[in-house]
Amino acid sequence: MSRRKTLFNSSIGRKLVMALTGFFLITFLTLHLAINLLTLVSAEAFNEASHFMGTNPVIQAMQYVLALGFIFHIGYGIKLTIQNKAARPVGYAYNKPGENSGWTSRSMIISGITVLLFLILHLKDYFVEVKTGNLGGYDTDYEMVVNLFKNPAYTIIYVVAFIFLGLHLHHGFQSAFQTIGVNHPKYTPFIKKLALAYTYIVPAGFALISIYFFLN
């Protein structure tokens, strides 16, 4: 037990937790986008998918696992940032940071906090409304989604949040693979291409939905 505790209190252990929870959240984002894209297909398809997600007992139980995933990912992310800054010499950190790491790597805490603030807003406007059965005064999940994006300020917030999500994913996706040891000349180029594709496709997909309903 003490050895396991020591592992997860170490820098390597925290990075491992970040990688594993990151993979879990990446899977969730992919599924979430797939369901949201149904809004572009038909109101009936999206409402049926939302009803299934809201009533299926397995998915309901997984909500708590997802919440723990977010908590661990955010908590360990903040710990790692504090730990890295404390261990890094001042001259190294402020001399030429651009030569030591990429901008997306250095701004992970900024993009992460931005995504967290967006998540709180998202949960307030969707998850809480659905759970309470209020739906913001609308009859269906589809109507609630469509009408929220009629607000230009709301749409802008969402699009900006998705941009920061993309920045966060750009470094996090590759970093997660490196942490679990998948760092080989044969596989790394493919992982980098996959990370770049995911970074663009997933945030762009969410942004497309919000912009589409704002314009229509």
C-alpha cells in the first residue's frame, strides 16, 4: 500500500494518472460529439439518443466515474503545474521558454482552467436542467440546445472554449501516449498526426454545431 501511495504521490505517478484520465476523457468527448452531431440529422434522433443516455442505468453509473475522472485530471494537473514550477530554476523558466517547450505545452494550465470554467457553464445549462426535468422551459432536449445557441454571446463563449479545448488536446493527446511508454520512431509520427487530426476535428465539430444553430 505504501509503495502504491508513494507512486501516485510522485511526479511519474501523477503523470500516469493524468494520462489515464486523459484517455478516458478523450473517449467521452468523442462519444459526446457523436451524439451532439445528431442535432444536425434530426430532432427525433437527438431526442432519442438523449433519452437513452438519460435513462440507461449503466450510463447513469458511468456519470460518477466520469466526474471522478474530471476531478482527478484537474487536481493532478494543478499539482503537476505547481510541482514543475517549484522544481524549475528561475533562469531556465524565464530565459527562452520557447526553445524548451511548445506554447501549447506551456499553456496547459491556462487552457485547462478555461475548459473547466466552460464545463461549469455547460453543466449548469444542460446537465442540471435535464436532471431536474426543467429543460430551461422547453419541451425537448433538442429545443433547449437550438434555442440556447440563438444567443450570440453564448455561441461566442462556446466557440472560444472549443478553441482552448483544441489547444489543451494538442499537447495532452501526445503527452498521454508518451507517459504510458508509446514513444517509438515507428509509432510516434502516426500518433502526432492522429493527435493533430483529433485536435482539429473534435473542437471543430462542437463549434460547427453551435455556429450552425446560431446562423439558422
